[in-house]
Amino acid sequence: MSDTEQFPPAASRSAAHAAAFAGRGEFLTFRLGAEEYGVEILKVQEIRGYDAVTSIANTPDFIKGVINLRGVIVPIVDLRIKFNLGQVTYDPFTVVIILNIANRVMGVVVDGVSDVLELDGSQIRPAPEFGSVLDTDYIIGLGTAGERMLILVDIERLMTSSEMALVDASVPVH
């Protein structure tokens, strides 16, 4: 990509993400700090309590390390650190969501899992545009369910981003 090429505005990218979910979608909801987030349930393999991880040298702070999950080495990312959500504590409610993304198993640490919500297209709004200050490429949109507002995360796009480098970007994402 040349220096003169422009990315589509964040609002149009977010609208495209939201349009991709114009039908019904089920989302696993979880807490990070005071906010509630959601990821597509079909990306979730399992939910586990937080256990100690094996640290790997020279990795970013948000990559906590790896665990051995029934013979599979699984990288663990703490989304609270990745999203700069302040002081991180590990308590009995801290869980790891094990995901299957681009044929790769990985885990994300969250403050707690809430429930599974089914949202239809009318309940998903495009994410607001923040300009270049905030990267919203990985946000599908904002989901509403009654009084609840969820930040819907395109977890596959987030985990395959060059910054994360957990999945080879040449692997096609579905």
C-alpha cells in the first residue's frame, strides 16, 4: 500500500462490519473493567478459569505466555492489558476464553463471562468514528439489548492484526 492510498473511514468499515451481521448472531458477552464486550459464539471453543501461564521472553506485555491445553500449546492474551484498561487483577472470576481462529487455538483473559446473547441486525449499530486517535478496525459495532450496550469485537480481525502477530496474516480469515 502506498503512502497516498487511504483506508476507508472508520464509520464505513464499522458499517460494513455491522452489515455482515445484518441477520441474527449469537455473541458470548464478557466484562473488561466496567464495559461489556461480545464475540461471535462460533469462535469460542471453551471457557476456563485462569491458571498460571508459562511466560515467553521478549513478548509484548499483553501476551501473558502459553498454556498446555490437552497437548496443544495455546498463547494467552490479556485483553485488559491490550486495551489499556488500568490495573489488572487476577481473582476467582477471571477467566480465559479459548478461541479457534484461522485454524489456530488461542486464549484471551477477561474479567468475567456474562452470558450468550442473540442479536438481530436492528440491535447492532456501527461504532462511532474516532479518527486516527483510536483504531476501530476490530470493532464490529455496538450491540444493544434492553439497557445493555455491548462493544462487539471482531476477535478474528483483532487476533490476526500485525500488532498481535499470533496468526499468520496470509492465512485466510472466514
